Amino acid sequence: MRIFDDDRQEWVGHEQEQRIAALHDRDAVHQGKALRGVVTVLALCGLAFGVWALGWKDEPGPKGYLTVHEPVPGADAGADAEGGDTGGGDTAAPTPAGVPPAPYEEVSDQEGYRLAVPRGWIRDAVAGEESTVVNYRSPQSDRRLQVYRVAEPSPYESLRIWLDAEGKPGGFDQLAPLERTDDGGRPAARLDYTADRFKGEPDIGTWHVIDHRFEAVDGQLYALAVYGSDADGRDDEEEFLSTALSWFCPPEEICPEPGLTGH
């Protein structure tokens, strides 16, 4: 008699049926052993996971990042945590490089100069024989910045020739000997004087003048002269000249950016 073996998908005889039955019994024994092994391994893995989980609960949690904030340049150091004033004073922060100190502003003059002059000053220009003389005046005309190109061979000789010439302003008084100076390794000279009046300028009493002549980065000679009232002291003209020099750049030149200033 033949029967159909579903596992092998074939018809088999009685002897083959007995052999197949024996093979099925053997396979059943092996499958039982394998199943018990798998159950044992899973039980051990579960036990190990439980031990690890209990131990992990006792570990400290992760720490957050600590961010250190640098002080903001220019921030008020006298303010406390509540935003109030702790009496730290009102010391002004340094002016960033490339920004003129208050109340000055950078200007690009029609003659090609880069300058720093107080805001609101009024420009005029007079054509001269050698160069155009540019003036920037305060609204009241009691202060003035003058810039022009110098024709003489050196700053010192240029001022020496002017001193020896006639036609000084009324009440001219030289305050110090003609001084040779040095502007960043380039020759310069300075004349410091007072005068009672200048043609075409208002009568404000005694004027204080600093006439500074120098060699610029283009190798040419220029004059920067500052004018102001002598009655309010002479420090303001000194500061005025210092700022004008630090910002001055001749036409068609690339000049270094002015550095930090405490004004």
C-alpha cells in the first residue's frame, strides 16, 4: 500500500513510511532540545537585563552644558544683576576702530581727502595758486579746520618761509619755537601761535592756531591747521588736530584704518 508524504510531497511505500516515521520522531526530539535551549538563553538574557537596569537607575543623570558669556564690549559695567546702577561711574567705552570719536564724523571731501570733522560743520573751498584750500567751519564760525597741499620741499622749510614773509595776521604772537616733529617716521613741523584777527573771520577775541605741516603716505606734503578761541583754553585745539591727523588720508590712497581711541 502507498501513502502520500505531505512533507516530502511524494508517494511512498510501507517500508519507506516506517523509515519516515522514525525520522520524524528523531526530528521531534532534536526540536524539543533546541526549544529548551532557546528558552534557557532568553531567561538568562532577561535576568542580566534586569540587573543592569537596576544598577543604571542609581547612576547620576547627564550634566548640562555650561556656557560662559564674555562681557559685551561697551556694556555698562556699573549695572547690577537687577539692571540697577551700582555706582560704577559713567566711563565711556573705547570707540571701535574705524569709527571717529563723538562728536566727529568721517567725511570724504570733494578734493579726495578723508577727514574727521565735528558733525554739522560747513565746508567751503578757495582755489589757490598751488592747491585748493579747504575749510570746515563750525556753525558759529568760531572754530575752523583748514587743509591744503604744500609746495615747499619740506614741512619745516614751508613754515620757515611763512614766518619770514610779511602779512601776518593782526596781533600775531608765536607761542613756541618752530618745532620739527615726526609723524609715523615721516617728517613734519608745527607752529603754535595766537592772533587777534583774521581777514574774513569773525571777531571772537584772541584766536589760538596750530599749523601742522607733514608728509603723508603718498609722499606729498600737506598742511592741517586748526583754529579756535584762546579764551576756552588750548586743549580743544590739540585734540582737534590729533583727531584730524589720525583720520587724514590723501587723495587716491589706501590708508590704515584709524585705531582705538578713548575719546
